[in-house]
Amino acid sequence: MTRYVVVGAGAVGATLAAQFEQHGIPYVLVGRGAQIAHIAAHGLTYHRRGTATVVPLVTADAPAAVTLTSDDVLVFTPKVQDLEGAVRQWAWQPVSDRPGVTASALPVITLQNGLDAERIALRRFGTVYGASLLTPARFTVVGEVVSGAAGPVGVLTVGRIPHGTDDRLAAIADDLRTAEYIVQLTDDVLPWKAAKIVHNVRNAVEVLAGDDDERTRIEDALVAETQAALAAAGIRIADTVAERTEDLSEFKMAPDSGIRPGQQSTWQSFARGASSEVDYLNGEIVLLGRLHGVDTPVNAAVQAVLGASELAGEKPLTRTTTDVLAAARRADSPLSAH
């Protein structure tokens, strides 16, 4: 029977582990620091549909504490900026029932935003399933995770990298559906990842203080630059309505979830004082722009302003939309004419 080794005990990983626990699907949640220590000792306080439930979870605090077998699937949930270290830790761990074989032979699932996670994983793992994940989850307090979903906890669009699906992925999809995720399999997951980054480049604006007019100007410019950079790189953006084959009508926010708009993953990282994914969201667009001759001054300005903010250990709303507009003007942004 497949066991899921869920690497990372943040909002995505702990929610997934709680859902596996509640539906009898074998798993182990592997984390580090105060979060996994708290969960191991006291269970996870899992907020869902307005109710807090303490869920005891199967945990480990290091790769060496997990005895891997050939039936395992690794699910990487750390944010993309932390994925390289996680992949490096896990790839060469031994598989106990296959002498001489390491974890690099096991299938892995990548649940990160941005476009770089799958390349990072493929450097060491031969079978990589990339996913675009939609889930209203929050982790800001040690030992607690909030799922804001009223129905299914998330939507996963998954495909093998670089292309295709297979029988193993179909079986994984069945387990994820049992765990209350909506799952769509695809032969080409990259356009879905691209559609997600068009949305995610705006996450950074939640960290900034400022008025609504400046927020809108910045968000519109971020999206326009992202679409231009993806087009120049030859990366198609999926039409997430026309190409959606699964019914999402039950995927909605619970009215009493406790999750407020404006608290997505980038905001949560700044709120916890953790590293942020800005370099792999806005920075990904800056990178594509530099490689393919597309100007991306507003994404570059967001990356620079929030990079300095993270370096200084600042909380959300310390830097402002005005700071970003000023940085964009210094880069001869089109916004300077407004």
C-alpha cells in the first residue's frame, strides 16, 4: 500500500497530513523545529469549518528518522525557495527493501508555486509529478493550521514532468480524492503552473501598505509583465475555465473559517519572519524577462523592495506601494508616466 512521506509541516503539508489521517491513508509528516516538535507532542490544532480539532499525526523530525520503502511517494510541500535543500536531504536516503537503491528512484510530487520546483526535483529524482495547487490554508501560529475550505480542501492539477500521466499517478489521484481534494490529471502541467503564477505575482502586494489605487496599478502592471514574459518564453497559459474538466462548484470558502483576504502565502511568510518566495514568483518573471528581452520593471521593483524588507526582518505593511512605484520609476517603468 502506498504511503505518502509529506515533507514540510506548514500550511500545505500539515493540512494534507491531517486529511490523510482523517481518511485512513498511510502517511508520515516530516518537519523540523518548533512546528514538528509541537505536533509530535500535542497533535495538530486543525481549524476547519469554524471548528478547531486536535489531530494526532504520525511525524518524524528528519529524513533519517523515516525508513523508506519502495511503496513510498515523497510529497514536497516546502515553499520553492526551500526546496533545493529539502530535495538534497532526501534524494540519497536508502530505500530499505531495495539494497543499493536510494530515494531518488521513488516518485515525488511537487506542490510549490512558481515554475522552478520541477526542475529542482528532476535534478535528483527520475519520476516527478508537478502540481498546481489551489487551497485556502494558513500557517502563522506554531502547532496550528487553518483550512478555509467549506467543501473540498483544495484543487490539484497534476501531471508528470515533462509530459504525460501514468498508472501510478492515477492511483495517487484516487488517494487525494479520498482525502477531499479535487484532482485533475493533465498531460501538460506547465500551462497550469503558468496560470497560477499570473495570479501569484500579485501576492507580494498584500505585504505592502498603501492605497487601493496604487495597489491596483501595481497589480495590473505585474500581471501584464508576467503575461508578456511567459509569451516571450513560449510558455502557454492555461485557460483555467475552458480547460477545467473537474467540477469546482463545491470548492468555496467557509464563511466562519477565520481566513481573511490578503493573507496568502507571501504575507504568511513575512508574518512569521520566514523566508519568502518573492524571488521565485516576481523574480521568476524578472528572470524570464532578462532571458527573452522583455522589460519587467514592476516585478523587479517588487522583488527589490521586498527583498530588502525580508533582509531587515520586517513584518507585513512595513514597506509601501509608494516604495515600489519609486523603485519602478528609477528603472524607467511605464508607471512613471501615470
